Amino acid sequence: LALIVQKYGGSSVADTEKIKNVAQRVVKTRSAGNDVVVVVSAMGKTTDRLISLAKEIVADPPKREMDMLLATGEQQSIALLAMAVMTQGYDAISFTGPQVGIVTDGFYSNARIKSINEQKILEEVKKGKIVIVAGFQGVTIDNHITTLGRGGSDTTAVAIAAALKADMCDIYTDVDGVYTADPRVVPNARKLEVISYNEMLEMASLGAKVLHSRAVELAKKFRVPLRVLSSFNESEGTVIQEETESMEEIVVSGVTSNKNQAKISLLSMPDKPGIAAQVFQAIAQENISIDMIVQNISEHGMTTLSFTVPKDDLNRALNVAQRIKDDIGAAEIEFDDKIAEVSVVGIGMRSHAGIAARMFQALAEENINVQMISTSEIKISCIIDEELMERAVKVIHDKFEPGRN
Ligand code: ASP
Ligand code: MG
């Protein structure tokens, strides 16, 4: 007898027919003799709709009230799913996040889970019930409702699986699993049977949208066996697990892309100690995180410093740059928000040389200019012109044929 946590995303519970279909799957797992705890997202585009309702009232809604509002989406889907399960002759009970003691910190709209009252869930499981928990939400110790950030239901599911020491955490979605690239961009992208936590973590933070990156982080930390699979068919899905030696034979597991960054350049500033420290201290004080940094070689004692920041923080970062411009002696500030980051990810890179060269070769053959580069042990990212993003992903994918070499 296994304890299985299943999570169903918004598209899997988008209407009542789909909710009935999910109920069938839940019941099937239960009737095979497993204990089942289910986490659901809000139905379809509910969260988006709630956000636009709030914005009809005020452009920048107060965060506490926003979380109060958004948490209602998941409260609908848990109740409907519980009803659907009961209709099929199985006992079920739904709970909001606060009801099962999903305690978070107080960062509205991006709260982190601190603890879960797993006893409360287990009590009901022991009574033979299918327990259905609202994803994406929690409560602070002083009783304010919070949400975990867009896509946060994945994180709820993994956190519950970790707290219950579940045998498996299955994330059901509208795609078959984790692909070597976005199949809408690369038609011959392949589904991966297995991928390591570390690769999935990179892919999720570099643009693969299939899993919330904090969910992967948690799964890795608590070694939760994780699987991504479709709620619409019986395909095997992708297992996300600890690395094995044979996984290293595959050099590149995936190619990802995103348009989340913008580039700022400080032109022609004196190349002397302390300048970079001054720039990045000022940016850090604004709580803006920097991804890539490039400093050109100096000419006549002057250099150009470029770095990327999240697009949402561009204006604030430009204000900082403007403020310190004279202090650091920069001649000019430039920015570019029409850039894209394209990355290859794979733990096999650790033991294979020449991956960067092949990536740049693929881009060069298409005449795509690389503006910035950043590498880690298991990924290489390039900043290129936003318009060339899809082509870049395709040619890089062709070059590496991920999962096959
Ligand atoms: N309903 C929330 C969202 O749309 C959480 C989730 O779906 O995971 O972001
Ligand atoms: Mg989601």
C-alpha cells in the first residue's frame, strides 16, 4: 500500500467534465489500494480572471487583499472535486491550506511554506478518505491568508508529499511530461523519460514552464520522488529524481528559452578597482537580482559594463544607474529589453568538453549574434536578440539532439 500525492493543474480541472475525469483518476488510484492525497489548482483561467477583477478596482491592489481574493479560486475546485469523488462512491474531504496548517511566512503573493500539519491530513487518510487540499495557499502564524506565487500549487503538492513522506508525488498537467524543448517551437522535441533534480531545477528557472522551480527545489531537498504526466492520457510521463551515473552519458537534456531579462550597459567608465562593487551594491540595495554580467576589456583605461536584470525591475534598475552615473564616471547608460536568453542544460556537460563551442557554432551558422554568455557546471546560457529566439532554440536543439547522443 502506497501513499500517493497527486496534483492537478488548472487546465486539468478547467470545467466540470474535466473535474469528473480527474475524480475518476483519483478513484482509480484509490481503488488500486493506495492512499491518495490530492492537491488542485483553481479551475482554468480563474486566477487570471480574479487578478483582472482586482485591477478593475485598483491598478496596484493591496497585497493582503489580493491573496485573500486569489485563494478563493482553489477553494472552488477542491469542493467540486470532493463532490465528484463522492459521486463515484468514494469518501472524500476537501481542505483549504489554512485548514491543514500550511503555515507560511508573511510575503503576500510570494509566500514560502514553513510547516504543514501532516497529522490533520493523515487523520482523514486513516479514516479511508481521499483528502483534497487547495494548492497555492497558506496562512501566516497570525492568521493572514497568503499565496505562494503563480504556479504555486506544484509547490504545495511537493511540500505535502515531503511532510507525509509520500511514496510518489505525481504532477498531472496538460502535457505528457518534460520535453527536450518546447514542442510548440521544436516539433521534433522529445519527451524525457527521466531527468535529474538539478537539471529540472535549471530548466524550470531558465524557462521550461512545466514545473514551478520552487517545487523542484523542495523535491530535491527532501528527495521527493516526482513525476510529471498528463491528466488527459495514460502516457508514462517524466520521472524527476536523483542523478545516476548513466544519466551523465546524455550531454544535453534540454534547450530552454525565456524573455524575462533586460540588459543595461554602463558605457565608457573608468576601469579601476571599486567601480563594479559600487554599481552592484547600489543595485542590490534595491533588492534587484542580477543574472549575467559582462565587462569589456579596457581601452585607454575605460571600459563598458553590461548586466541583465529581470524585465520587471528594469525601470528601477535604470533609476539606480542614473543616480550613480556621475559618481562612477560613466559616459552613458543604454538598455535593451528586446533580448532573450537561450540555454542548454545537462549534467553530462561536466564530463564532456566542447559543449559551448557546439552551441556557438549552431548560432554562428544561423548568423545569430551572442551578446552575453553565462555558464555553470550543468548549463550554458546566451543572450541574443529576442526576435531570433525561436530559431536559436531550433538550431541548438538540432545540433545536440538532446536525449539521443
Ligand atoms: N492558481 C494558481 C495560478 O494560476 C496556482 C497554480 O495554478 O498553481 O497561478
Ligand atoms: Mg501550474
